[in-house]
Amino acid sequence: MSTTRPYSPGDRGPEPSGASGVPASPSAFVASAQDATAAPGISPGSRQVRRLSFDGESGVVPLARDFTRQALYAWGWLPASTADRRAAAEDVLLVVSELVTNACLHAEGPDELEISCDDKAIRIEVSDRGAGQPTPRTPHRAGRPGGHGMFIVQRLCLDWGVVRVPGVAGKRVWATLGAPA
């Protein structure tokens, strides 16, 4: 289901200001104190966050996927011990690709990718300067090329939405996927 709620159900909103900063370079990441903990051993309530700035970068989709894959390894999602865990990690990578590609095609390109993980879910956020509203194409036509990105996001995610700040250009498109069992 498409939504424009600023946060997924049960989410109390963004981290307080200063909880984590923006990286100095695209290869850098910002993480919470618990970042060294692998996903299976994440203590309840702890949240790990990584951010990637796309400022001046090219090849942003593969860059975003590689950045996300590194986070999944650090958080214990990869290497996957079961087929279900592998599928969950592949879903995360696909959603990252779709959200970043959508920002490239329908906005002025992505500004930042933020991924966060706790013991129950992973949240992906892509910010851009675009004014458009992402929506799954309806009716969905599986046989036609293109236009499947937000339909894929809708199908794979627990929830997704758009955050806009009044008076500020652009938006943050977020999606939440469940952590592997």
C-alpha cells in the first residue's frame, strides 16, 4: 500500500539532531555506537545507521548497492546462513536500487542514502530535490518495460512513504523491510 505518512507505524520519527552526522566522503559511513554488533545479536532496541552522500558522484546506483552490501555484511545479514536470509538481503539491495534509480529518473538525482537497522527491520531512505510524488503505476502492466520500480518497492516492503519538509525543496522516500528470522 502506498502511503505518505512521514514515518512507518510505530516509528517515533528521525533520530534526534546530532545522533549521527553526515559522512565526509561517499565511502565513509556514520554509525551508531552499536554498529559493530551483527544483526542476529543486535540488542533489543538498538539501532544502527549508515549514510552515504552522493554529492558529485557518478554511477550512484552501483555505489548505493555496494554501500548497502557492506552494511549488510557489517550487520550480519550477509553472508546469509539460509536461503530466506539470502532472499531478505537481496530484497534490501533491490529496494535500494529501485529508490536510487527512481531519484535518478524522476528527480535531479539522489542526494543521500540512509539505511538503518534494528533487530526487527531495516529502513532505507533516499533523499532528492525532486518535486514529484513516487507512486506505483496503476494499473500495473507486468508485460511492459519500465514503470515497475515503486510497484516492486510496494510488494517487497512492509511499508513505504514520502517525507517532505515545508519550505524545503525535495523529499525523502523511505521504505521498511522486515529483518530475516
